[in-house]
Amino acid sequence: MNKPRRLLPAAFALAGIAVITGLVIYFGAGDVLKSLTSVKISGFAAYVGAQLVITLGLALCWRMLLRSKSKGSFWLLVWGRLVRDATGEFLPFSQVGGYVVGARVITLSGVTVPDSIASTLADITTEFLAQLIFVGIGLSIMAHLAPHNELLVPVAIGLSIAMVMCVGLIIAQQGGGKIFRAIAQRLAGEQGDGAVLHMDRLQAALDDIYRRRDRLALASFFHLVCWFGTATASFIGFHALGVPLSYIDAIAIEAMLHAILALAFFIPGRVGIQEAAYTILAGIFGVPPEIAISLSLLRRARDFVIAVPVLLAWQGLEARRLRMAAQ
């Protein structure tokens, strides 16, 4: 029963690879290769550097939400964010698995489990809220520059639904613990006392985070800055490929891209979806399809360069902990 479900991510990934291959062949493998090889090392280094700066900003947002008495330093959260993103993008866990692994990383370094989970939940929420604002800004730009584009209506509908979901997520975090505690007590009776205790501690940590409205606001604001950072990275990438795209256009493309990618969260790395989305969106601004595919592949190369050392280091640390536990 569970085996077909476990094979779904792999099936989607293979389908995505087939889409990438088909797009490259259709638009000309030679043209795509020519665009990629035209990128200078300095241009690619700037592209990678921009992403690393964004990661520092994302770690700062996470640290703002972690209670001050916790042992999580800024650099620990940089490491946790790197592992979260690398596992979510490149391992067959989906993004949800990346959140779990990121929380585990900081827990193993001394942050309490309730604080680790609560700060991760709040960080996801503030990042999601900032993403909705960013997508809304990109949608407005797109509506102004390409008012007859067919993507506008479905993205606007999806944005409205996502806003309702975000409000529900915030409400659930502030009172959901009481609901789940009551369910646990009813289902498990006295045996559920341990689970109830953990829920109470998690809810207390969440309540403490949501009492600090100033930090929530700052985290949301800096998450929005980081989303604009992704547009900056896209701007750098296009220019590295020789396309003089304006920054406003880069914001619109990046915002609409993430709106589309959000629908494919269950596909590891959104393989194939990213390439197709780039081709459609870049085409609206007159960017040739081979350049759009080249940027998507350049983006994957950037993420690969960052993720591989992170994953190797993380696996090495996990293996070391297992050896120490076995002694």
C-alpha cells in the first residue's frame, strides 16, 4: 500500500527530468549550451554569492523568532537554514522534510525541542506571509506590463486562497495546541499525558513568540527583503547570460515564478516545473526560451554548488553522532 506512495516523488522527479530534456532538445541543445558557456566565472560567482547573502538574511529572520534564552546562535541558524534548504531541494523528502531536518540540526546543538519547533513554525509563517506580499507586488507589476497575460487570473485566485491559508495558519499556531491536547486526551486517556505535556510546552513556546509582535513584524519585513533578494539574484543571473533585463522585470518574473513553484511543492526540486515556468514567464518580456532554460539550469548549478558541501558535511556530522552514541 505504502510502496506506490513512496515511489511518487521519484516518479515526479523522473517526469521533471524528461520535461527538462524535452525543452532543451526542442529549443536547441546547442543554443542552451552556448548560453551557459557564455557565463563568466565572475558572473557565476556573483550569482552564488547573492544566494549566500540571502541565506544569511533568512538565518537572521529565524534568529529573531527564537527565544533569547535559547542556545541557538546566529551561525547555528545559518547552518540550520543551509541544511533545511539543501535537504528540501535535493533529497526526496519534499520541503516539509527540509523543515524537520533543519529543526533537528539546531536541536542537536542545544536548542530545546519546543523552541526549535516553535521557531521553525513561526519562521515558515512569516516567510510565507512575506512571500504573499512579494507575489502580490510581482502580480501588480505583471498586470501593468502585460495586462492581457493569461497567468494573471489564476495567480490572483491562488494568491487569495493562500492569504486565507496564511491567516488560518497563524490562528492555528496561537490556539491549536488546546485543540490537539483535547483530542490526545480523549483518544489516549492517561496514556496521552506525555503527548499533552509536549504540546503544552510547544504551545507555550509559540505563545511566547507571538507575544513579541515587534520581532514578528521585523522577521516578516526582513523575509520580504530576502524575497526581493531572490529577484536581485535573478537579475544577476540574466545579466550573466547577457540579457539586459530591468530589475522591475526581474521582480515580476521571480514573483510569478514562486507563485507557480508553490503549486509543485511535492515534487523534489520542482524538476521540470521550474524550467517550464521560466520559459513562459521570460517569454512575456521578450527573453528567448533558450536563455530562460539556461537561467533555470544556471540556478540549479548554483543550488548544487551550495547544497553538495552542506549535505556532505551534515551526513558526516550525523555519522559522527551515531558512532559516539554507539560507544
